[in-house]
Amino acid sequence: MISRLAIFIIVTWSAIVYAHNNDFEVTPTSIRSTFFLHVVNYSQWQQRFTSLKFCSMEQAPQQHYQILQKSDLVTKNNLKIDLQLVNTFSDAIEQRCNYIFIDKSQESKLLYKDLKQTSLSIVTIGETIAFLRNGGLVSLIEENGKIKIYINKQQYANSPVKFSARLLKYANFTG
């Protein structure tokens, strides 16, 4: 319990310091954007990559994308992270995104159908429970002013990416 509290404090403090150094307000959006980097850094793929592509599918003003764009996007293993804004889930597949964040405003029955029919070669990140229930892998959900990590257990079992114990110990599993 104490180690969980310590890591929560470190992650929160890191987000605050990062926000201060990069001149933006600490909000659920900025904290969620920091968690994106944690998801990337604590992922282990079955295959090796020379760089990773993180795509964002969100409506204007694309707050998450803008925050990430101001960041030095490099993994803990010094892999470059290419950031790309996409309009559709199909675009993300065509662009060979390794990760995609899908804003809740972009969720639809068509997206859910695509999520269920797509091979699990992409880490899908949303921000609602409905996203997980309809085929998404990870959801970063705001609850009581905090961001909680949820993972779709069924999708994760079939995924080519595995998360480290450091990430999994903070995750809630559903599905």
C-alpha cells in the first residue's frame, strides 16, 4: 500500500513538474497525456521496432495532441516516438500506428465495429468504460479528479503487447 502511494505521488509530482516546466496547467487532460507516455514506456512488444508511432484521434482543439507535441517524445529505451493526428481509425491502421488515443467524442458504433474486427496489432487507448466494453484495450478514465487505468482483460490476453508489472499494478481489469 505504501509503495502504491509513493508511486502515485511520484507520477503526480512528475506531471506537475513537467506541466510547470512546459508552461501548461495541470488538468485531467495533461495528466492523461502523461499517462500515455507511461503506457508506451511500460509496453513490451513481441517484435522489435526502431521507432514507435503514437496517433491521436480527437476533435479540435486536440488538447492531448498539443500537449504531446510540446514534449520530447522518446521512450525509456531511447526509441523515438512519432506523433500523428488521424481522422479515422482506418487512417491509424494505414499509418501503421502502434498506439492510438481515441477521444470520447470520436466514439461511435462504427468505431466499435472497427475495434472488434481489427487485428490486435495496435494499442487502443480511450477514456470511457464503453470504449473497453466495445473492443478497446486501455482506457484512462477520470474518477473523482484522478485518472484511473482500466484494461480490457480479454483484449489484453490476445494482444501482441504486454505491459510491465509497474503499469499493471495500477490497472483495473474489466471484461
